[in-house]
Amino acid sequence: MAAVLLVIGLYGYSRTIDLVRGPQIEILSPVTGTTYSKEMVTVTGQVQHIAKIYLNDNQIFTDDEGFFREPLLLLPGYNILTLKAEDLFGRQITKQIKLVYQS
């Protein structure tokens, strides 16, 4: 009986641990602090445990594995790109990328 409860408990833990962790964002490129001579950059990364993701308050979309790829025009000078993700429970995470565009 104890073994059955242990198996059920471990299974329940494995299915809910992702819910406890909340949304996660991993930015693959660009690297913060980089200076660009071209006005177009592509923001790429991967998210986990999200319902929605936004880049500078515009909703973007991911593939089935959570990867995103979004082109973005930089303004001359200092640029701050903000990624915000939200899970099904309304929990949010925000990450910023700071770039410089010099034409």
C-alpha cells in the first residue's frame, strides 16, 4: 500500500513541478550590451510554461517546442527590448535586452 502511495505521489510531483516553477524565458540572441551597425535584429529564444509572450508589448508566438524568432527594427542609439511571458495562472516574468544601434 505504501509503495502505491509513493508511486502516485511521485507521479503527481512530476506532473505539477512545471506548474510550480512558473514561466521561464531563455534569450538566445541578441546578447545584451551588443552594438549593431544594421537596424534589423532577430530576437530568438525559448520559453517554457507560458500561455502568452510579448516583445515590447506586442504578442509574439512560439513553435511547438517553445522557440520564438521575431525580427525587430532598432532605433538609432540606445534600445531596450522587453520580453514578458505569462503562464495560465497569471504569473509573469520579464527580461530585458539592451542594445545600441549606430548607423
